Amino acid sequence: MSSHTFQAPTGTRDFYPADAALRRFIIESWRSAAIRHGFEEVDGPTFEHLDLYTVKSGEGIVSELFSFTRVGGEKTYALRPEFTPTLARLYAAKANALPRPTKWFCTPTFFRAEKPQRGRLREFLQWNVDLLGDPSPAADAEVIAACVTLFESLGFTPADLRVKVNHRAALANWFVSRGIPESEHAKLLVLLDQRAKMPAGEFAAKLALYNFTAEQAEVFKKGIIRVTLPERAGEVQVMGQTVERGMLGPAAGSDAFDLSFFSEAVQPLALEFAAAGVLDWVDFDLSIVRGLAYYTGMVFEVHEATGAERAVAGGGRYDNLVELFGGPPTPAVGMGMGDVVLSLVMKDKGLLPDAGRLMELSGQRPDVFVVSNGSPEAEARVRPTVAALRRLGLHARHTYKATRNVGKLLKEAGDARARYAVIIENSESAQLKDLTGGEQRAVRLDELTAGYPTIMQGRGA
RNA sequence: GUGGCCAUAGCUCAGUUGGCAGAGCACGAGGUUGUGAUCCUCGGGGUCGCGGGUUCAAGUCCCGUUGGUCACCCCA
């Protein structure tokens, strides 16, 4: 590379005004959704001791981290690749003083030393929502409800995004019921997680090693099952086909659709999703495994409805993790959502606000744009008027162009999405024009600079 | 970390068998209609990602490198 050219490091992004406005909009959307659901904002350091990450994930994780030692120092640090260890550390340190449940969220930057590809960068934002101290399915539903609130606020519908829910314990119970020892469960979960990456025949053959039939392999491959609510309790549908309770037991002969364990674990969740008003967004999906890591109960991922793009969000219940980081035994459920895939899906669905709208949504819309009619007398009043309006707390702008053509300057004001234009006529009077509606009226300059908000009857106009 | 494809103006791209670096949009200046439009004229801008090589001559062909992108690995 030549010495006079610098590029941003691999997998990082530059944020020009339009990009920064989008980022601000996404962060504010995240914050708003979390706060509406009663979560409180927290944060931690951008880097932690490397040990904090190897405790949970093993030494293998190190190659995925940006880690470093200070020159002359001995301690090894790592830029944070996720928030959960920090969250557990924060919670463990003050567990006795914290309310139950504790509901926290954050929207920080994370770093992973992976090769970038679509939807995955080395520096990104991630919204984390966690609810600690409540083991109930209602807590699971609360986290997902915050997620759904976000989607709704961005303009998504259940036809755009699906929340795919599974239950670790249900799968484990089912495996046990089929005589599969617990020592084999991890390998089996990995196999299920990889189902999409191999031909159906190969997948079925590998499942057969665990005594699953080809029919059951098909069920796993398709994933989605429908769990009905209590008025029809006892019914389970597989791939749209209703299966009677009597058919579910292995004794019934056809145990291809023996999903009773799954059904029992998931029915309480379904009730809570219904109570939270998010059931329309949810599919119960046997194929969602979420790596292995630390999940102990409900797990979920949010995907674009047709399977385009990577997962928009993911999470689940991790009842043993706080203890692992030195805290008291604490049931917990949480989720993470990155800005990269979210932005891609918003773009795919045509839900990205245009540049002007983003400036407005990110709090950068000018209140007033001050121009003169071109006379020297009026021109002299532009800067003092702008200064006075700014002193009143308003976002006031003026042109930097050489032209004094009123039409061109009003176009500039309109392009900037200013709410009002002030056209100064002489040292005493001006026209005040509402750029939204187009009406304008004469005002005295001294009156304007003394009480613009009053004249406008508030800024919301 | 492995492999495929890609790289020309701020953006989207054109550039012929190797022969003077281009368009639209955007940006800036001026003009016209004293009020956001339309229109007209002009202008700034690119070591063709970077470095080598072949050639009289390279944006174009070859090698390397950096970055992007897609798939694999991984996905906390």
C-alpha cells in the first residue's frame, strides 16, 4: 500500500452523516423498545481481561478475539466480543442488592476477529436484552416481546420476520426417552444444527445412528411444528397435519411424531406468547439449536421469513451462567441483535428511511433556516438573527452559498428539511414561512429573536 | 484460516484487437422567474486500489499485494 493512502481496517465501517444518522436511528429504536418494556440501560468496559472470555468458551475462543498486552505490561486483555460475560460479572458483583427480576439492556460496540462477509463485520453494534432472576416462561416471553416491539416500530410485520422458538430441555427429555445417553446429546445437537448443510439422505443416515426413523429426520429437516393452545390441548400438529395425543406415545406404534415432550415444554411458552400478544410472530421450530454454549431452556432465533440473510437476532435461557462467573445461582434469559443484519433486512424490505427522514429521526432536523432578500440591510441581520435563535435553543442554519437568489435559498432550506424559513427583508421585518405547509406571514425581527418558540406556538408544528 | 469473483470521479457505471480518461447523478459558480419547481451556461475534480512485469505503448495482458464480496470453518 502506498504511504499516502489509508484505508479503514478490514471489517470496520466509516460513518458519514447519512450512516451515522442510520446508526443513531437504530440505537434509539432499540433503546425505546427496551425502555417501554421496563428494561434499564447498563454498559461495561470496551475491553476486559482475556480470562473472562476463556472461562466460558475455552481457549479456542482466543483466535476469534482481538486481544493485546500493554507494552511493558503483563496482563492480557481482549476487546469485548459479546456482552454476556460482562453482564454476568456486573450482576454477580451486586447480586444481593439488585431487584428481582433485574431487567437490563445495552447497545454497545463489539469486536470479533473473523473474516467479514455479508451480515458479519469485525466491529458492530449489538442490542442486548436480559432478564435475570425469573425462571418463568413469562420472562422468556418478555424478552421476545421487547424484540417484537422493536420490529413493529421499524415497520416489520409477521410476514417479514419469524421468531423461531425451540426448547433445549424438551429436546433433551425426548432424547432420554428414546434411550439416548446424555453423553451423546451434544453431538446430536450439533448434527441437528448442521442439517441444512447436508443432503437429506446423509442427514437421515446420521440420525439413524441414534435410532431415528427417516420420517423423523424429515420432521427435523422441516423444523416447524404447530403447538395449539389449551382449548385444544393435547393436539400437536406436525407440518400442518394434526396428530392426536393417543398417537404420540411410543406404545402407539407410530412414534415418528412423538412430540409429547416437546409439546409439554412448549405449551406454557405458547400461553405466555399469547398473553404478550406476540404469538403471531412465533413459529415453534425443532431445528433451532443455537450452537451449544450455555443455553438451558428456551432458545430462539429471528429469521427473515423466506430464509434470506443470516439470523437477525438470537437468544435463550441460560440458568447456569451467572453462577459460572462467580455469582449466586440465577435463572436468566436474554437475547442479542446486531445492527448489520438488521440493516440488511430493513433494506431488503424497503424499510430504510430516506436520507432526509433519517436526519429528522436522528434529531438533526433544523428548526429554522434564515435567509435575506439580498439587500445589504437585510444581509447584515442574518448572522445576528441566527445567533439569537440559537441562543433560544433552536437548531438554526444559514446558507454558505454565494447566491442571494431567494428561490435557490428556499430550496436549500427545503433540502435540509428545515421546519421554517425566515426571509429577512430589512433591519426590522421578515417573512416567516412554514416550509411544511407553505404559509407565510410578516413578523418583526425583534419579536422573532425574543420569542420564536412563542410565535411558532411550539416547535412541534 | 481456505477457495471463487470483483476494484475506473463523492455515487452508479461505460471504456472496442493494448493507442490522448468518459457519461449521468451529486457538488460548486453564474443567469432567468422576488418564494422551495422547471430551464440555460460554466467549473472543480481520477498516479484507473497499491507494487512489480511484458510491450514502442497497459485502465486493458501476467504476477504479487491490499480491500470488498460470496461460500466454507466458526458463530459466544
